[in-house]
Amino acid sequence: MVGYMIWRGVLRPGARARRNWWCRSLGDGYGYPRRSRFVHAPAEPSDITLVDQTLKISSLVTAFRSRGHFVAALDPLGRTLGRLVEGNDGAEYAEPENAKDLFELLKNYPSLNLDAVGLKGVDPNKRFYLGDHLRMSRATQLFWTVNEVVALLRASYCGTTTVEHEHVVSKPGKDWIRLMVERPQARSLFLPSVQRRILYHLLYADHFERFLARKFQASKRFGIEGCESLIPGLFALIERAAEGGIKAIELGMSHRGRLNVLHTILSKPLGSIITEFKNVGDRHFLQVGDVKYHLGSRGTLSYGDKKIQISLLPNPSHLEAVDPVVLGKTRAKQFFTGDMKRLQNMGLLLHGDAAFSGLGLAAEVMQLSDLPQYTTGGTIHVIINNQIGFTTDPKLARSSPHPSDVAKGVGAPIFHCNGDDPEGVAHCCRLAVDWRQKFQTDVVVDLVCYRRHGHNEQDDPRATQPLTYQKILNHPTTLEIYSQKLLQEGIITQDVLTKWAEDVDAKFEAEYAAADSYAPTLHEWLASNWQGEALGSSSSKRYIQPTGLDIESLKSVGIAISTPPPGFNLHPDVANLLKSRAQMMETGTGIDWAMAEALAMGSLLLHADPSRGQTPVKNPHFPVRLSGQDCERGTFNQRHSVLYDQSTAKRYIPLNNICPGRQAEFVVCNSNLSEAAILGFEYGFSLENENALVLWEAQFGDFTNNAQSIIDNFIASGEEKWMTPTGLVLLLPHGYDGQGPEHSSARLERFLQLCNDDPDHLPGFGPQHKLQMEAGFAAADEDGKGYLTRADLKALIKGVSPERVEVLMQELDFGQQDRIERRDWDVFMAQWMRRNAEKDHNLCVVNITTPANFFHLLRRQMNRPYSKPVVVMSPKYLLHHKLCVSKLADMATGTYFRRVIADGDAADNVRNTIELLPRKDIQNLLVCSGKIFYLLSNARRSRKLRNVAIVRLEQIAPFPFDRVASVINRYPNAQLTWVQEEPKNMGAWAYVQPRLATALRELCRGREHTNVRFVGRATSATTATGSFQVHQMEMKAIINAAFELKDVESTPTITSTTHATAFV
């Protein structure tokens, strides 16, 4: 490259002035050819020394740019990046093995050891032509001495700030970074006013940690000591973001420094934090909540006329798990605010060094950065590089020199800074924002610091890092270092510094004294938890519509999505599929699973039609987002939500062309091959706006366990821990089709285990409900008179019409009495809770058997007064099963989602296939869920078993005690049998068994002691057999066993060997 530049700038014909200089430098012996000959081949120089030296200087420039960070002064403890010496716990590092040449060159700076870089004997003051190689820094300087090159690049890449950018694939990006950093002064000087502001933020953060340490010596707080410069760095980042047009930042971080960020950045009242340390207030007895360093908050910062909102998402202790959630919420905010250029909403993630390099989720998340339906226009990653992971040294925690090396895979520039240089930290944070706004890609700030205490404040790190912590013990704090610097420069006086410290400490003490006022009372808890929404009335944000629709609306949607645009060259199979769907609309029959899904989504998208008397308030529309691996077509070739022209590959999305201009957007996107990152992303998307249907589909339900931490820590528990409800829908293909252990089970049992409904008590009668009723009465009885009045009760349940309250009171035989005693209150609230039980649950799990019921489920998700996640054991085999179809009438006005479907019910899509005996003569009642129903129904019909009834549990959780009991009571003489495909230790049995017992005991008079027989596969360590022949044998044995009448004591379960199937 440089050789070419020398030829272009000096030897190239027409470069007379440069050639004259070159001739003077080399003398007359060089021997230039004639111009006409030179154009084709420059002559070989007779004196190669100058060219060789120039090339070596060029290589030196490249070395600084690519490896200068190895010798930068990044570690506050004075270590460099080198091989860890065995036994010294990382207190001292040897010379950096990846940059020994630069290390030797600069070791005695300003004296240079030129031998180390192959420039032995070179005059350091002699000028060499480098052309454009360093013109980023000085546009007019073409000739450089070795001393000038080293001085510039040492200041740019080897100080307390540096950057890695050689891996950036964009040439404009590389040029921009060099323009920003290759300056005689590596960063712009800060004005004195800005320096004082940095110092104040540093002092505030330092004193905040000292205050909490003093007041709560026995508590964990995961303080930021050793990395206090993060706070002024974040302030600088946020300010630059506001200046650059950012209006909102979604922030995710782990526990280290979280309390400081909550208070210092987001202005969470210190009194509120103190109450969390003290665990005061009645609320703590009534809510599960979470530890204080997991909680989220939001705040607004103002910079002149610009305001910027900061939202810190709550997170679990599973490090990096919050990353995709932040990105999903950021993307949703951009979607709902119309920020299509992605310049107004930004994601900011704070990582720990060990977590960023050690946990794969960080890499998964960064791979989303440039995917069309997942990009957020660049995320800023700040690594709080403590240079330790709990007790593990960096060299034992990663195979790369820096924890940030993970980011090189997506070409993200990496700015490194020394935590004891708060100005450098602020500068790098500002550069990160500038990069993000200009290039719209991810960027990393590696804030190299240390951890002054152990992993938490109760942990003594000297047991495993004695030398390192001896060094830390003797090391001054960042506040001490920076305040001394500004004192010496006359930027601040000691009097001002002392006054700041006194004022901050006094403020903290005042808030500590008033902390009890932040403790929630029972009445405040009641106001937020027992209002109309909590009791089942409509939220002010939603107008609840029935899930059934008029036939005309259904047909208009169905015809639109079955009609391709004119001239669109469809694949023959897809053309036949659309013809089949059009015929479904014409006949109103044969509607399969995919068509029912499309009708549900399409009907939710449509705006209100004034010509039909609809209004936006009563007939809202909802955007729909469906994401997952291969979900556009569908893993099982069923959906085809995107059509492709076979001649041009042009895409066409029918659901976006139902009524263009008068419908919401349908987004469907094939995801990359990730479960954890994508599911976390969609969960985050769903948090931003409850008025959107967000679905994630697994390729096979079995693969969901790759995202188990997202399910456990966010989806199933987020509302109870952090009050963050979600309406996310998980579509998990499930069913035993002989495809082996990894393509059969979505692990239904695991989701049911996460459900919080009480197996032993009906809703309203469980211990937690009784505690809540007691607390509610105490809060409502403000004057302590020991009873309530009817007016008190009606006023208490705000959002619910007094008429509804009055109707229930009459149903409970309250009569006209005005005085409501405690026992009356308990009866009233227990009944209300039972009627609105699903508001209390954390998770809805369904295993649906009819397309119509799936249609109602999706529409119900947007027509409920609350948001709850739904886990769907979606079908595979049933997607193309000829009996798994519904009529259009099953989705019409007046129809609704059925939690239970029994023989002969209106929702029974296979009724009249066999005429059953009268109900009193039914001897065997089979209770099942999902695909196995069709196997049982077919076997009953072929065997002409008129004495067997089958009931389908469509919604497994929350368990429909009332509907199940109602069906059981229809068949007073029937044996009860639960039938499932899964092994006994899997599937729904462990969940269903105690709840069936409760329903029998509490709601089925005379059947309190009825036992339920189990039929299914025997207990197993694996979900399914890998042999299709064994699978068939097992299924045959299950069906046979289901129809046998046996005592419960001889309950059959099915086990298999490689040769036979046997009963045990």
C-alpha cells in the first residue's frame, strides 16, 4: 500500500514536484526512465534503503493502530496486558506478549528503542513521505519524522484511552475513528466548567457508596467502588445523546453499581432505596417483589431545551439475560413512535467483564444488530471491566486479551479507557454516541477499573487474590486522584470541594431520617392491587370485545388473504393452497389451523369501519408481530404468510393487504438461529405496548429449553417480581409423531410447574387470597370500626359499576343490610376472586384441538382487561389432519374460547361421529388434552364404544375447576381416566392430578373420594423413543389401555423395550 503511494506521489508521471524532492533525497544515481516507459513499469531503485525504512515506518503506524491498545495505560492498578505469572493472582503482569515491539519501543519514552521495530540506525528527526497514511490527523502534513509519528500515535493509542478499529469493515468508519483519535492531544480538552461537573458527579457517586456502607454494613449492595467514573461517563453519554437527537434510552445492566445508577442518574429517591434495605412497610408481606439491586426505574434528564427519558429495565441475577429484552423494547419504542430512522430511541447495555466474554447471550444479541427486523440502529455497550469474575482472574476466565473481543465478530469499534481517568471515560462515552448516531451500528466502551471490595460487601477477596487486593488497599480512589488533579490545576478550590461533600452528606442524612415516609402502607397497596382492573373489570386502555365476529367480516378477511395480486407468479403448491383457502371462505367449512390463525390476526389488524357503526374506541385495531425460525412459511409448511413470485422473488404479504391504509401493520420475520436472544427480544417488544399481539414461534417446541432463563426469569415471574405484565404468546410445536427425543415434546410439564395457581384450593380460598382479603379489609376499615358499609364497598372497588357490585351482593344473599361484617367481606371477595381468577395467574398454558378455539384464543389475548403470557402447545400432525378443521360459524358472533370441550358441546368439531349412550350409562370418562384426542376419538368410533365419553382440556392452566367439575357431574357413574402421550413424569399429569382431586372434593358432590386413573407412557429420562416402530407400539398400547375398565390400583402405564410393549 505504502509502496504504491510512494509510486503514486513521487514516481508517477506528472508528479514533478514530488519527484524533484525524491531526486534530491536519493541523489543522481537513481536513474529515472523516460516518462513513456515508466507508466508501464517503474525501474527497480538502486538504493532500496529509504524505501525499506519508509515501509517499516508505515508498518509502525499499522502496529500502533492495531496493537497499541496492548501497551496503553488502561489499568488503574498499573498493570499491562501480558501473560499471567503463576501464583501471583494477577497482581503483576509481564510485558505484553502481543506487542513486545511497541512495549520495548516506548519503555523509556521519550527515548525510543528503534531497534525493537526494525529502525536501527534511522535518524529519528529525518522526514519520510507517508502520503495519506497519516493525513487523517493533519490534512496538510505528508512528511513525518519517526519522533513525530511515535508522539502522535502514542498519544492516540497508548494513553489512558485507546481504540480498536482495524476489525471494522467499513472504510468510512475506520477513517472517522482515525480522524477522531489521531490527534496530538488524543481527546479534546474539557472546559473547566465541564471538569467541575465531572468532579461533582464523581464525588456524589463516591459519597453515595460510602453512605450506604456506613448505614447498612451487613447488607449486600454490589457497590460501584473502583469504577465511580462510570457515573460521570453515563452523564456525558446521555448529554451527548440528547444533543444528537435521542429522546429515549432503554437501559439494561446487572447488579454492580445499579443502586448508584438508580439514584444518581434516574433520581430514584434515596428514601425509597433505604426502605428496601430496611424492609419496612406492610407491602413486603403481600408482594413477592425482588431484591433492591434487580429493580428498574425511569427518569427524565434535561439539557437546555432537550429532554431525554431513561428507562432502566429490571433484571434477574442471570447476567446478560436482560440484553435482548432491552433491544426488543427499544425496537418496539421505535415502531410505535414512528422512529424508522432509529435516531430518537437507543439501547444502552452495561456489562460485566466476565459475563460479556463468558456468556454466549452477549454474542447472540450482537448478531441481531444488523438484521432488518431486529436492528435498533446500534446499541452502546459499556463494559464495567473489574478485571475479575467473582474470584476468577481474567486469564482464567477468557481466551482473549480483552473481554470486549466478542464485539469484533460484528465489526463494532471498541473504545478502551482507564477508570481512574474520568475525563477519558467521558470522552469515550461521547465518541460512542457519535459513532452510533453516524453509523447506526453497535459500539463498545471498555471501562477498565477494579473492584475495591469482594463480589459483594460481605465477601473477603484476599482469600483468593491477596496481592491484587493489597495493591487495591494502597491505591487512592478515583475521586482522590481527580480532585487532586483539578486542585493542582486551579480548576477547583478545597473550600468548594469541602462544601460539596458536606452538602451531599447532609442531603443523604436528611433522606435517611425521612425514609419511613416512603414505606407503602396497606391502603396504598390496596389502591394499586384491589381496584377494578385487579378484580376483572376493563382497563381504561382496552375496550373488551367478544372474540366471535360476524360472518361478513370473517369472509372479507379470508377472501383478501386468499387472493394474490394480479400477475403474481405463485409456486404451484402455494397457488393450490390459496385456492383451498378461498374455497373455505366460500363454503364456510374445512377451515384448518393456519387459516384460523390468519383470520384471527387479520381481524385484529383492521381499523374500525364507520360504515358499519364501528368506532376506534369500541373496535380498536392491533398490530401483530410474529417472529421465529422459519415462521414465515412455517416449519411444517402450513402458514405461507409471505408469498414469493417465482420469476422475480418479489415478496407479498397478504395480511398487509387486507385493507391497505385502513389496517395496522403485520410484521412476520424469520429469525436467526437463536432461541434465547429472539425470545428475550420479543418479550421486550411486548413490554412496550400492551395493544399489540406479539408471538414467538419455536421451530420445534423442544428447542425452547435454549431460552429457559428468559422463560423462568422474565416471562413466568416478571409481573410478580417487577410488576411488568406481558401478553407475549409462545407457539411451541408439541406432539408425539415418532420423530425422536428432540422433536416430540415442548416440555409441557415445565411450563405447568411454573404456574402459580393453587392445586389444593379453589380460587378465592387459598392461603394467599385469605391474607390479601385480611389486608384488604384492614385497609378499607380506615377508622377501625370493625365493619364496612355498602357505600364503603362500592367506593373501594373503583372502575367497577355499583350495579355489578350490587348484583353480586344480592346473589350472595346480602339482603338490604348496610353493615358488612368481616365474614361477609370474606364471602364477597372470595366469590369475586373466583369469578375473576384468571387475573391472578402468571401464565396461561393451552393445548388446543380445534382451529376455531385457536382463533378465539388469539383474539381473546387482545380482548382481556389484563395482559398475561400464553404458552401454546401448538400442533404439528394436526396442521394437516382432515378432522382437525372448524366451520366459519364456530368463529361467528356469539362464539368464544372454550376452556373445556366435551362430547356434544357446541365447540365439538367431531360431534355426531358416534351416538353415545345416555349420560348415566357412560362407564368411562376419558380426560385428555391436545392431539391424542383425535386418536382416542377415532378408536372409539372404529370400535363402536358408545359407553365412553371424552373431554378435552383445552386450557390446562389456570385450571378450569368449574368447567371440569361441570362435565364430570354429567356422568355420575363413569370411571375417570387421564390419558396422555407423554411419560408419566412429564406432560400434564403431575399438574392435573391434584387439581382434579380438588374439583372432585369441592365441586362434585358424592364423588369426593373418586380416584383418577392414569394412562400414558411409563416414567422416562428421555421424552420419546428414537424408533418409529417402538413409537407405534407405544401409542397402540396407550389407546388400548385407555378404553379398558380397571381399578385405579391397577392403573396401567406403558413402558417399552426394543422388542415389545408391556404394562407395569
